[in-house]
Amino acid sequence: MKFLKECPILIGIIVIAVILTVISFVCRGSVYEDYADEADPAKVPALAVVFKAARDQVFPWSGTSGDETASVDGTDAIQGGDGTDADVITEEGDVTAEGQADEAADDTDQGASWLYGDVYGDVSDNDVSGNEAEPETYEFTEVDDDYFTDALFIGDSRTVGLSEYCEPLDEKATFYSKVSLTIYTVMDKEFVKTDEGKISVDAALRENQFGKIYIMLGLNEIGTGDTEYFINAYEEVIDRIVELQPDAIIYIQGIMHVTAEKANGDKNFNNEKINERNEALAQLADQKKIFYIDMNEAVDDEDGNLDKSLSFDGVHLKASSYERWYEFLLHNAIVR
């Protein structure tokens, strides 16, 4: 008792260290998996994993859906339905199928109004004759599979699913996607596989040039910070990509909605917050090099929620539903 009274701070430090050590072991197979793999337990104390992850804004509660800093991709695997006929997204960013998912509702009833749209560029300076020049116009147009030969897709588990379940796109495009990826970690996290090992997106973009870059990130970040904080981070990433890929057309893809059931039962992952952030994301487009596209038109129901018939868990698409996303991309492309 005398020791406790004389050294309360030391006791507190010891208790905290023990708690953090326990947390690092408990979460070693989930949110701290990547950090644990990189740390040698013989040289680095277990609690160091907690601090390293916190630096990247990854916390123990990042794997739960109801917390203020929740992540829908934080768990090792996401499985839908009854566990027998579901799409499974694994911790390494690979998507496998344990049986084919149920077919989506009849697409013919959905119409095709979401397929087309147009966007306009800025107004150029007056021409030499003194007459005001016509503004440069960019019109979304339909393309074929070859359009994606030099395309890169960056995203979280939803983009992982696009690569796995959309074979025509996966055969043409490159994917830098990973479960739990966020706008806060996308450039520095080392997950892009090369012959020499894993490197960051920033390093990969320095080594490879692309004609088009598609980005869909933002759902895992819903519970972290406000919209301004999120957009500032997103803008920094865009600026860096523009610097590294000066010739690429950059597509900011709006965050995909969740189903009404998911939205109504979750204070973080709901479509009201998603729409607020999508509106802010649209403002980052300059209509010259950076374009905003919203594929929600292809998968939403009449109330503006993700159609429940297209999803196995209220958040991710069924295998058969990714074709809608792909068709939207084919009909909403910029050709310069």
C-alpha cells in the first residue's frame, strides 16, 4: 500500500502498458494484423504495435460498425447471407466466392437512365478576334473494354470486389485495392505487391504511369472526423496523384450508398452522411483533369439507398451485382 501511495504514476504507467499489450494481442488478427506482421516480437514490444497503428489513425474500435471511428472493412473477412452462399472478402484484399451469390433482381425493370451524363469544362480566354471563345466541352461517352487497358483503380473492399467479380475489367485494368483502406492511409501503406515485395501506392505511382485513375474511398472514414477533415485529406491525395501522374484523367467516384436497413440502424454508416461527403467530393472536380462520377445511380433503389437485392450485407455488392458498376463506367467515360 505504501508503494502505491508513493509511486502512483509508475503504477499507472505499468497498468496502461499491460492494457495496451493485451489489446495488441487481442487485435493482432484483425485491425493490427498488418502492423503485427511487420513487427519482430523479439525486438519490438507488443504495445508498440498499438502506437504505430494509432499514427495511421487505426484504433482497436476501427473494426466495429457502431463506434465513432468505425470501419466497415476492419474485420478479417466480410461474409454475407447465411454463410453458405456468400461473397467473402479476405484480410489480404483478395475476394473469393464460396458458391455463387443469389442473382440480383431483374435488371430490365431498373431502366437505363443512369447510363449517360455530361460534364463541361472551363471557359477559355477570349480568342484573338475579340469574340468570346466557346467553352471547352467534355461529354461523357460510351467506351469499350480497351479503354481500361491503362486504367488504375484505387479503393477498399468494394473495389477489391470489383476486381474479383468483374473479369473483363480485371483483365484490362490495374488494381491497388485493399480491405480497410482509407484516404488517410492510401498513399503510405505498403500493400501493393511487386516482385521485390510490397510497396506503397505513392511508390507504385512513381514507377508506373496510367492514363486513367479511378478512386473510391470514404466509407471506412465516415466515423473519423468531420466532412471538412475528410475532404482536406482527400484533396491532399488528389494533389499528390496529379503531381505523380500529370497525364492521367482522374475520376473521383462518389461513395457507394448502403441499404436502408443498414442506414437506419447505424449512426455512422448512413446515406445522409455519405451524401454530405459526396457533395463535397464533387467540388474537388475541375472538369478538365479531375472528374466526379456517381455510380450510385446504377445500384440505388427508388429512395436513394443501395438496393437490398444487390447486396449480401447491406454494404457490399453481391458477385452478380458488380456488372452494374462496370456498365456505368463503360457509359460514363471521358475521352480527350
